[in-house]
Amino acid sequence: MELERLRPTVLRGTFHAYELAALTAAARYVVESSPADVPEESIGQLTHLLADYDEQVRKLSAPGT
């Protein structure tokens, strides 16, 4: 994994597929199991992040890309 700071609040990450898969799986686990100690706002942020991720994966899988 490599992280690069582009601006104070913008980072660029380069991941191996298995690293990104592990992070995504962990996020999905938290969203689906919703442990009581995880704030609802955090669950909402992860849900939104996963929806964005899924959309980007669909774009990568689309013909002609």
C-alpha cells in the first residue's frame, strides 16, 4: 500500500487488489453486523463509501474500459 497526500484533505492510495479487498471486506462486515459500539454516523459513512466503491467497480467492469 502506498499513500500520497495531494492536498491537506485529499489522499491518493495505491493498493494491491488483496489489500483493497481486505479493507472492503472489513467495511462490509462492520456495516452488516453493525456492532453496538460503532456510531450510526460511522455506519452511514461506510455505507456511502461502499456504494461509491461498488459503482467504481461496475465502471471498471463495463465493456470498453
